[in-house]
Amino acid sequence: MTEETPEIIGGKNPVLEALRAKRDINKIWIAEGVQKKGIAELLQLAKDQKVLVQFVPKKKIDGLTDTNHQGIAAAVAAYRYAELEELFSKAQDKQEDPFFLILDELEDPHNLGSIMRTADAVGAHGLIIPQRRAVGLTGVVAKSSTGAIEHVPVVRVNNLSQTVDELKKRGVWIAGTDAKESVDYRRMDATLPLAVIIGSEGKGMSRILRDKCDFLYQLPMVGHVTSLNASVAASLLMYEVYRKRHPLG
């Protein structure tokens, strides 16, 4: 288990979700003038958990975070990274086949936050990210995830290739996206224990990971653009897995 340095998170939902998850919060700042009625649950949870709440001028919060903080910020303990075994345990507890996302050197914190938000929505069991050349769990990611960061476990590993090998040994099939020599993603067999690789912005999926994929899928496009944003592509694939695993009756 590894941890990042303490973070400042901004925004009503990220702070509220941190309280709901009983994260270790040092202090909450609320801008003077914020209507207490709209943050009643937040204030009650802070009181119950004995978290210090301080009402300050909005300029104080502006100096703490450059996110759209809505007049609310909090100093939280470092985000905890999960172990791979925890992802398998989460799937087992839900009596579901594993469904993981592997993010290959994703660098934009907004993309990571957006992917976490969708991963939570579809019930994915966790994300796997590399330790180097990739964004980690930060306050910007927390804000972009609108609180999903509190519910989606993230494993950070030294070597994605070795981790893929370990997943395959444990019966997980590996899928990736590739515009060439691949089939339409709507033909995906998502009922298998599955890990989907999402390539980085610009470079896409690395060759070494592509070669380890059991399946390669393409997202058909009939317009003028040649590729989709990483978080958009990830969302389409995640919801295809959800659709296949939860068919309409």
C-alpha cells in the first residue's frame, strides 16, 4: 500500500463523498455566504465525525485550490492505493466475474476522474494504473470524479505488462482497442472475467500491451474525427460490458 501527500479537494460533492466514506479529513473550509440549507448533510456529517469546519472569505478558498470549488474545500489525508487482491475480493463479494480497467499511461487528471465516475456508475471493480508517466490520485481527479474516487479502488503498479501477465494467470481475459485488425466493440463477449485496456491520450495503447490482448476491438466512426477522447472511449466500452452483463428482461 502506498500513499500520496495530503490533498486539498474542492467542491460540494467531493467533500460530501469524502465524509460519507469516513475519510480522514483535517479541516473543511466553507466560504462565507454559502447557504447552510444546501449543505445541511455535509455540516451534520462533519459534526458527527468531529471535523473542524471553518467559515472563511471566498478568497481564502480561491488560494487553496484552483478547481471550481463552489465555496467548499477540505484538507484530506492521502489517497490510499489498493492492492490487486482487493479488486478480486470486491468482485467475489458481489458474486460477479471480475471487471477491471487498465489505464496505459493516462496523463490528464480530468480524464482519470471522468473514467472513475463511469466506472462507479457501471459497477466496475477497480482501476489499474502505472506508477510512472501517469497521473495519480489528486485533488483535481477527486473533483473531476465528483466523489467516485471514494468508491472505486485504484491499484498502482510498477509494471503494467507483468500485471497483465498475472491477471491472465488468474483467468482474466484482456481486451484493448485498435482501429486495425479488430472487430466491432458491440461484438464483445463481456460475460468473461475481463480487463479492458485504455490507451493514453495521443499515443494510445503501447505495443507490448497490445500484443498481450486476447481481444482487440474498434469503435466505429463514420464522421470526420479519427479518434475519441480516452474517457469517452472508456465510457463506451464500460457501458457495453454493463449492457452485456445486465441484459434487459
